[in-house]
Amino acid sequence: MISDPYRSSIDAELHKAILVMGEKTRLREACEYALFSGGKRLRPKLVLMIAKALGHGLDAMPAALSVEFFHTASLIADDLPCMDNDDERRNRPSLHRAFEESIALLTSYTFIASGYGGIYKNGQRMKEVRGFQANEATIRCLEIATRCAGIFGATNGQFLDLFPPDQSLETIRKIIEQKTVTLFQISFVFGWLFGGGDAVRLPLVESTAYHLGMAFQVADDIQDAERDASQVNIARIIGRDQAFDLFYWEMGLFEKGLKELGLWNQEFEAAAAWLYKLAASNVKPLYI
């Protein structure tokens, strides 16, 4: 897995973020409960890894936290009785079970607002050293967050997951692209822009993130194929062997994109090795 020094620094900053959310109330307690539920912080780690790999020494932590806020908000919404109706998340009661549905909904709103606030904060921090480039980075990051979270992204992905028109491969791929891939694209773009990367290369940044997100979900679906027959799952649709072929194809394109962007290093090599191991393992890791 991606090295844990990232996780410890992310967790420390998340604790600080909780403390500035005002006085201690049931809503703030719910925010803390949802954030510290055992997640591996994969998406914010990607933000920091990309910014570090660019080598400009720029701080992308506020944007990394934004990604975790967006991700957590989506998990809270997915678990609600009107959505997937899940009683557990990461081996403990889901937020609406631990607190109640109204507080869970307000917690998701809090995290969405905090996510957008983090983009602004990172832009202001970048402005101290990069001036005008910070304005473009902030605007571009706001644009991709809005696009990937809205009706052309995760919102429609959840809609299709709840009401799939069919069980075709085309529908499954669209659900994966909108529900899973979009957060990887946000992570990559945040890390790239707030790390000082050239905006001209954003199409390649997004496509590289696309291939990682697809590979990640295919690997996850391979692990889940026999666990819950009610869920939309690409490995059940195309078969385990073909799912592995698709996984390796997407991973090859992901690695190719990283190399073209100049981001391929030991940390990304280790991350890729972890994902290959996940796909091949018979034991699903907890709390991704």
C-alpha cells in the first residue's frame, strides 16, 4: 500500500479541520465519526504524491483534504436508506445508524461545503509563491470538482447504480466512470495543478486518472464478484478472466500515462504493485 507517512499527516490535518468546525455538537461529532472510520486515505494520498513528484515543493494538503471530504460525503449519501440502505460502513454502524438520518444528511452537506472551501484555501496558499498561476489552478480545480460531482459525474453515477437501464457492459462502465473514476480524476487534477503542473497537460492527467480509477474498480469487483449478487459488478458481467484482462490493460495505460507526465517514481511503482496484489488476492482488504 501507499506509504503511511502520508496517512499520518492527512489524519493530523483532518483532526485540525474538525476542531475549526465550531463548537462540539452532535453534528460535529458525526463529522468526526464519518472521517475517522478506518479509511486508507487513498485519494488524498494521490494528491500529495502527485504534487511531490512534480518537485516544485508546493503544498497541496488543503486540496488533499477536500478530496477526502468529497469522498466521505459520497459514502454517507450512498449508505442512506433512500439509496443503498447499508447498515454498516467499514465494519461499524453507518452514519445514519449511529446518529440518525437527518444528521447524516447534514454531515454530507458539511463535507461538500468544506471540500469547496479547501480548494479556495489551497489557492490562497499557492498565491503566496505562484501569484497568477494560483488563480488559474483554483478556477480549474473548482471546475473539475463541480463537473465530476454533478449530474455529469458522481450524482448521475449513483442514479444509474440505483436504476440501471440494463446490465450491459456499457452501462456498467458508465457507472464505474461516473461513481469511481471521477474522484480519481479530481485527485489527479488537484495534485497536478496545486503541485505546479502545466494546465496544458490536463487532458493527459485526466485520462491517466481514468485508467487508474477503472483498474481500481475492476480489481475491487473481482474481489466482490461472489459476495453480493445484487450489486452491479463488471467481473460478473464479463467473467473473471476477462475482468483480469481489462484490469491489466487499464493498469498498463495508467503506468504509460504516469511516465509521459514524468510522475512515475518509486511511490507510484509501490502503489501499482499494491493494486496488482489486490486484484490477484482472494482476500479483500478492509476499508479502502
